Amino acid sequence: MFLEIDSGSPLPVYEQVILQIKFSIATGAVRPDEMIPSVRELARILAINPNTVARAYRALQTEGIVYTCRGTGLAVSPDGPARCIEDRSQFFKKRIEQLIGEANRSWLSESEIRTMFEETLAAQKEDRK
Amino acid sequence: MFLEIDSGSPLPVYEQVILQIKFSIATGAVRPDEMIPSVRELARILAINPNTVARAYRALQTEGIVYTCRGTGLAVSPDGPARCIEDRSQFFKKRIEQLIGEANRSWLSESEIRTMFEETLAAQKEDRK
Amino acid sequence: MFLEIDSGSPLPVYEQVILQIKFSIATGAVRPDEMIPSVRELARILAINPNTVARAYRALQTEGIVYTCRGTGLAVSPDGPARCIEDRSQFFKKRIEQLIGEANRSWLSESEIRTMFEETLAAQKEDRK
Amino acid sequence: MFLEIDSGSPLPVYEQVILQIKFSIATGAVRPDEMIPSVRELARILAINPNTVARAYRALQTEGIVYTCRGTGLAVSPDGPARCIEDRSQFFKKRIEQLIGEANRSWLSESEIRTMFEETLAAQKEDRK
DNA sequence: GTGGTCTAGACCACG
DNA sequence: GTGGTCTAGACCACC
């Protein structure tokens, strides 16, 4: 399990934690009934306030992605992976829809936006090498 | 000149106004030294708070995209179009970088994100027919 | 609109706030599209921390009971009343089921538990006179 | 002696154990000077943490409901039954008072709450058939 | 050790 | 003025 917080992102930290945990579950890094890091531990690792982590965990719990084992911590729900894969998909679909919607409203042509997209994709691919 | 506000968007209203005005200038809908709508008029047309419009106009002014004609209103600067075209480009590049950055952090593959992008592009194209 | 917090209750304060707001909506004290008290105001009235109120309000929002008017506050959703009436019902049904379940497990007879119930009902009725 | 733990209950497990033991004593399933199950045995039977059972037993001991037989275990005090019957009564009275108090604060009418109560009573009676 | 609640106070974005 | 985020630190219940 490997989490990454981008403090420069417009997304609030607690939402990034939610997403990253979901992604970890979606990719199978944490399996059903396995425990996720404790609030305090994750807070220490990410160097953020435990309350921020707790808030993210609370959201995951009310969503039914994880469940509490009283006194011992939080574990991934049996149907967690399926939901997380779906969520990830939905998340990016929404973002892309917004992006393209704005492009349309700004009269950017289809080919212009596609070019930008492909260029950025290629550039980031290069970065990761 | 044709503006469109999406109240459901995560972008704050005043930013949408800024963008839409810039886009109008970039596409040539308003030309240098032409006047843009008054604060009150635009607020009425878009059914939003005049303060919000005023804030957007203030930003455009400090950016030098528009200039004041004492007593009569605001007009597009001579170098407005060039700057707006550049801004629009920068705006979308940043958005796309964020999107792809998040996709990477979530372990979404290049082909998955591209598929989503192309599907949404095709879907919205269909909608506009 | 009239809210009452019982600091001696086993229910956490923020949940009491959620319930009381829901009850106010259920009984029609606040109508759809009407605004509910601001976070700071309610915190002052109830003499609790604004964060506690904010947490309750956040929950109501994610439940779709209220919606945000950016920069101005929170208002009751169109379908808020219906949902709140249903919620209130569900809440008490669950509590009663738990109570009677425990009574059964403790081998308390039906008549014994009914007697207690009616006595308490009568006693509290007397109190309110 | 027959104990039942509801892991979905909002009551903590150790309290459920205390209650169930008390109820067993109240109904005469275990008589004065008879021994109650050992910590390990009960933990095994209920499939819960021995620490949880130990905590419940400690509470029963400090309340004087049970006493230690050095080296052999715990037995019911001579005045155990009387105290347990009283405790059971007090427990349910408190619960009912809370329930009706909340119903009042939520503006639920006397007849509404009574109807719910009687319906649940009838439903659970049906279930046990 | 675990999560959960609550307080206090700072800062930001929005209208 | 509004809500939203984040930090810091205290206290509690549970296992």
C-alpha cells in the first residue's frame, strides 16, 4: 500500500486520502477483511493531522467501503473492491465530462483539446521513465 | 457574445464569468475597444449576484484584459485577444495535467484514461447534434 | 424552529443536532428552500462548538436533506420533508426494536415491558403539564 | 444458563455480557452460590475476546453480584438475585425514559409512539412463534 | 493499542 | 456575512 498526497492539488487533503485508499483497494493492494493503516499511523506517514485522516476514514465507513472492528481498527468490506473500481471509473468520467464541457463552452475545437490531451499524456509518460 | 454559467460546476461562479469573457474575446466575439456588458446588465442576464460579476470584472481589469472608459464602462484592450487565446490554452493545459496526474497516482493505465476521454468526447459530440 | 440538546444523552451532540434539524423539517418548522440557521449562529444558540454544528450540517448535506447556496448558507431540499418524516419513523422503529429485543433476551414478559412503557409515558405527560 | 450476544448492537459487548449474566441470575437460571462459567470458557462459547469477559466479570465483582472462590472461579452472591431483578428493572426504565424523552423532543405524539411500540411488540411476538 | 467526539482557533474561498 | 478545510490537543470507550 502506497499513498501519495499532493499538497498543491486543488482537491482537499482528506479527499485525496479517500481517493488514494479507494485506489489501493481497487488495485488490490488491500484485500477484503484486511485492515487499513490506523488513523494515527497514516497521519504520521503522510505528515498530516490525525483528524484529517479520521475524517477520510469516517467517509469511507459511511460509504460502506470499510467497516470497524471495535477496538482493533478498520478493515475493507467484502464488496469494497467492486465499489472502489466503480468509484474510480465514475470519478474520472465526471472529471473528463467537466473538462470537455468547459472546452465546448469555450469554443475549443475537438482536435485542439485532443492534441493537448495527447501531448500531456506523452509528456507525463516521459517523466515517469 | 454568449455566456453560459453552469451552477452545478465546481468552478466558482466568478471564475466561470472570467473564463467565459476571456473565451469570448479569444474567439473574437468581442473585439479590441469594443465594450463588454455592464456589471448590472450581465448580472441580470446570468441571474447572478452583481458582486460576483463585479469581482470578475475587477480581475479582468487588473490582468489588463479590459480597460475602463471613464463613466461609460469597460472595453477590451488592444492586446486582449492574444492574451486570452494564450490564457485559454494555459487553462486547459493545467486542467489536463491535473487530470492525468491523478490518473497516474490512481494507477489507471494510459489506455484506460484515453478510452474514457475519447468516449466522452464522442458522447458530447453526439449531444450537440 | 426550536432545538434542544441534552448533554447527558448517550447520543453524541452532533447526532442530536442532525436529529433535531430533521425533526424541525419533518414537522414543517422549516420548509423547502427556506434556510436553516448558520453554523455560527446555531453554535452560539446551543452553546456548542461551531465545528460540531458544521459536522452535523455536512452529514445533512451528504444525505441530501439540505443543499448549499454558495456564500449564503444552507437551505432545505425540495424532498427534505418527505425524507425527514420517513427518517424519524425509521429512527424510532429501530430504537423500539432494540429495546424489545433486549427485553426478550432478558426474559422480561410482554406485560412487564408494556407496563413500564405506559408508566413512563404517563409520567412524562404529567411533567409537561 | 443461556447467553446471547448481538454484535450489531450499539451496546458494547462487555455491557451485553454484564446484562446477560445479570438477567440469568434474575430469572433464576443461576442460583446463589452456584458458579458462573470461567472467563476462558465463556469467551470461547461467545467467540469474543477473553479480556472483554474479564472486564464484565470485574464489574460484576465490584458490584457484589458475584464473589470469588479462591482458585476455583466466581459464584453468585446470596443477595444476587434480588439486586439483579432490581437492576434489570432500572435498566429498562432508563432506556424507556430516554426513548420517550427523545420522542417528545422530536414532537412525536403519544399515540404515534405507542402505535410503533405495540406494532413492534406484536411483530416480535410473531417471530418467536 | 484502536476509533470517536469535542473544543479552540486559524485560514481560505465565495457572494 | 457564509460554509469549508486543517491543525492541535484533550478526553472517552472499547478491546
